[in-house]
Amino acid sequence: MPCQDVTESIFVALDVNECLVDYELRKRTCGAEVGHPSLLLAPLLGRGVAELAALQPSEVLELAEARDEDAEFLCLKHFVALQEAVAALSGETSGRPDSACEISRISYEPDGRLELEGLLRVDLLTERIKACGNCRGCGRRETSAAASVA
């Protein structure tokens, strides 16, 4: 029977310079992966909080080399989740239960890493993904269509 709880959990780790060193996105109840749990880690590794916040969806899709709609959706899902977690961690959003990313735990580790665990409201993330994934505002879909015609 499918799970009724679609809440997702996110783990984010930053180094002492507030640069991304790790993250994982999973379903909250069963721990199942949402795509690969660290789908965007390689292209975003070492980027600072301000840089992550400023990245545009089209840039992430290019960096991740998303080739089809399913890959694009998963990349955008991970990207939006990561941006929401970083926004909560930096105080840009409240991190309360009514926000897209509810902070469950923040800790400083002995090695200097700052870690966040949070719960993601999928309904709010999905609205943001729809807005940045299919509106053609970033030019990603238009560029893809033009390339396939050429």
C-alpha cells in the first residue's frame, strides 16, 4: 500500500566556510531515495550559501546535464529542496512547520561542519518546481526545442 505521508527529509552539511560538502534528500517515512539521494552533490560541491541561493534553475539543469523531463524534474526537486534548506539555515526563512523547510536539527560538529536536518513540505516545493520548470521563462525548454529542430 502506498504511503500517505509524502513529506521528504533533507540533510545538508556545510564546511567551516559555509560551503556545501554533503546533502541527501529522502522520503521521510521510509527513507526511500528521491532519485539519487545526493543527485546534485557533484556539480554543487564546494559552493557557498550565497552562491547556492543565487543559482538559477536553468544553470543547475545545465550543470547537471539533465537530458530528459524526468531528469529535469528530479534535478529541480533536489535544487529547490536544497535552496529551501539553505534559506532556513541562513535565517532567510523561518524554518518553522509552516515553511517549505521545517528545521528538525541544526548542529555544529567537532570537525567544524554545520549540519541541518529538515522536513520538506512537498506541496510548496512542487509549486516552485512548476513555476521554474515548465514556464519557459529561463529559456531551457526553448533552447531544447530549437536544438532539436536544427
